[in-house]
Amino acid sequence: MSAFLDGATRTLDVAIYDLRLDASPAQTVLDSFDRAVKRGVAVRLMFNQDHALAIPEPPPPEIDWDFVHQLQDHQVLIKPIPGIPDLMHHKYVVRDLDTVLTGSTNWTNDSWNREENVLFTVASSEIAQAFAANFEGLWEKPVVAVSGRISSPWSQLADGTRVRPYFCPGRADKLVHAMSRSISSAQKRIRICSPVITSGPVLGTLAEVVDQHSVDIAGVYDATQMDEVNHQWATQAGVAWKIAAFHSITTGARFGSKRSTPYAKGTTHDFMHAKILVADDYVYCGSFNLSHSGESNAENVIQIESAEVADLCAAYIDRVAAKYGAAPLKVA
């Protein structure tokens, strides 16, 4: 992270859900911001305004205000984004309007030391400008509900890889239906890595494909968080189908489940936190849990068309799934 920040020459725009760094990591990041400001880099940071409301997923942030005030002392511009009723759940950095760092990783000691997380670097001025537009919109009007209304076409990287960004809530319907379409049309493999799986279009399509037994499907989720979701579903009318769909997915495909520590203030946060969907040679990755609530939050996803990246992500998901109980792939 420090090396990425140190590469900035003009601008750094950081959108992060949870900011809570202690000791050495905090000092490392603070020093990087200090060096950037002294080089003349314009640095802005936005984060989710923490609150006391109970939310089952994602776990609530615990902003370190002392650290925030230190950043302000180093001339970093700060913008808290109200997280009620919907969360500012982004985790990205836009550097010099030509490179983006994005993924599932919050800026916390737990995220960097314990949780399963992923980060992607995308070197593309077109992608960076889309993220910058998303950032600017929230910075100028810090209302999650009206953010993310950015429609971006495919862009081609220097190596020929095609990438496309999605932002929620503005393009949430487009995103989840693109994911569902990729799942339904997959011919060889589907891999899912998400703390929870609750998005209706994704859940329903995945259950159908699992039922067909025509594609190799595997994945991993966070059992503690999904237990909380199932308890919520049991009290709601009209969602019994989701309970049945989730059961058919996790019993009909090779899914592992991490029994993480239940959230409480001051506890270790060791959730299965990575968020990746692989369908054949398409990859979807970013801050977005495959969740219904994620469709209303401020989220970002990069869709990547690349056999090489898909192979890499599928192998990662298989390792994490196996670690948490998924059955190994049977080779014919």
C-alpha cells in the first residue's frame, strides 16, 4: 500500500469503508501521505461515517478519529460520508488519474493481517477516470443513494485484457444481472468467494445452475455472517425461497464456510472477506458482497475478461474453499 501511495505525482483520491490502523501500519501510511503532500500531491480521503446502528453484514466500521485528525494535520483533505441508511462501502485508491487500486481490503490491522482479502491494480486512464468521477460525485454530494450513476464501456489494457467498472447503487441492477448472465452462460466453471450470498438475481441463477449439474461449481462464504442472514430471512415474509436456494447451493456444490469470530467491538475481525466471482474467463472483483444490501450501498466492481486472471482467481478461491471444508475437485 505504501509503495502504491508513494508512486503518486499529482493526485491521490482514497475511498475506504473502514479506517482503523494501529502502531507500525498507521505510521507507514501516515508517512506515505506526508511524503505525497510534500511532493505537491493533492490528497483526499473519504470514509463511511460510523454509527451505532446494528448491521449484520458487512460488519460496521470503527473509524480511528485520532488517525483521521493526524491525516488532517498533514494536509490531507477529509470527507466523512453518512452511512445511514446505506453504507459508503468502497475500498479504492485513484492515483494520478491513470491507475486504480481496488478490492475487498479495508484499511485495518485485521484486514491486513488476518482476513482473507484481495486487491487488484488496474493501470488504465479510462478506468481511473471512471473511478475519479465516482469519487468526485460522492465528494461533492455525500449522499450514497444518488451515487454510482456512471455507465462505463469496456476498456482494453496494454496487454489486451478487457475491463469494465460498475458502481452501486446507480448501476446495481446492471451489475447483478451481468453477474447472473455470466453464471447462467458458464460452460466450464463457476467460482464464488463472498462473505454472504443474498442478491436475489445471483442467488436464484446460481441455484438453477447448481441444479443442472452441468458446470464445475465451488466457492466459500462466511458461515457466521450467513447464519445471521438466515436468522433475518426466517422472520421475513416472501424470502423462504432464498433459504431454500442457499441450502441447495451449499449442499449441491463444493462450498467451504469459514466459522469466523462473531462481530463485537474490540474483537478480532477474522471474516472471510474476499469478494470474487469467476464464470469461465470472466472475473468480477471489488468491494461488493454478492448481497441484496450491497445493491443499495456505494460499491465498486471491476469486470475482467482474461483467462489468465480467471485462472489465478479460481485457484485462489479453491485454496480458500478447501481451507474451510470444501471437497476437492474430482478429476475424471
